[in-house]
Amino acid sequence: MFKNIRQLTPFSLVLLSISFIMSISQSTMTTTYPILMKSFNVDTTTVQWLTTGFMVAMTLVMPLSPWLLDNIKLKQLLNGIVAVFLVGTVIAMITPNFTGIIIGRLLEGVAVGALFPTFQSVIIENTPKDNRGVTMGVVGLVMGSALAVGPIISGIILQWVSWRALFALFLIVLLILAIFYRNILKTHIF
């Protein structure tokens, strides 16, 4: 398993890392429901839109990925996807009302919906044919584990700090990844 991860190209590791963080964001909100319901005086059917809205936005954007890949340069596309996610995260983190969190989550969902099919296509194209099955298996394992650990991470964070810290975590980690991998992204042919 770890041998197979080391066989991924640095560029593929960038995409996988960014996708991992965005995937964690997909599943963290359910743990915050009771806190947000109390903080914003909303009921269960309203608060669940944080997850449902994210999923709807993600699902609606996914079919656009082939068009995006064909019509936007990869570097611009990836930068745009990360930028939309970061904007949504900042909106959700600093908003004074529940509607702002919904708007932020919708933007995050749009970004994740554009990223998932895009990164899988790019990873397949950047992997030798003989390694594609194993590579996509590793991708699936990483993405599945991200969904599983999201509620665990949010539960731990919420024991000590505000729900806003979850969004701050995504923001900080994605910014660090962007800085850390800046040279890799510069050297990759777009």
C-alpha cells in the first residue's frame, strides 16, 4: 500500500491531498448540527441543509467536469476550484447568520463537484497504464477514509473550540498545501 502511494507522481499527490481535505469537509458538518441548531435557533430540517445543499451542489456540478477540462487550462481550473472552495469556507467561517453558512457550503459543494471527477481524470492520465488500477485503488482508499474521519475530526475539534474552527482548519490546511506544493504545480506541464 505505502509503496503504491510513493509511486504516485508529485502532481498526483498534490491533487490527492487537496481532494482529501475537501472530502473531509463533506462529512464534518453532521457533528456540528446540535451546536448550530442552538447557536442559530434552527430546527433539524433546516440544519441538515448544510449537508444536503453541499451534496446537491456537488452532484449538479460533477457532469460539467469534462467540459471544464476541455475548455479551461488545467492550472487555471485547479486554481479556480481551490479558490471557490476557500471563498465558501471563509464565508461559512465568518458569517453572522445561518444563511451565510448555507451559502458557504454551497460554494464548497460546487468546488468539490468540479474537483472530484477532474482530479480522477488527471491522475489517470498522469499514471502509466500498468499502474492505473492500483493508483485508482489508492485514490479510492484515501477518499473513503477522508469521509470516515471527517466526523471524528469535527467531534474532537468541537470538544475544545467553536464550530468556526472546522472551517478555519480547512482554510489553513489548504493554504499550507498550496504554498507547499507551489513549485510542483509550477513545474507540471499545463
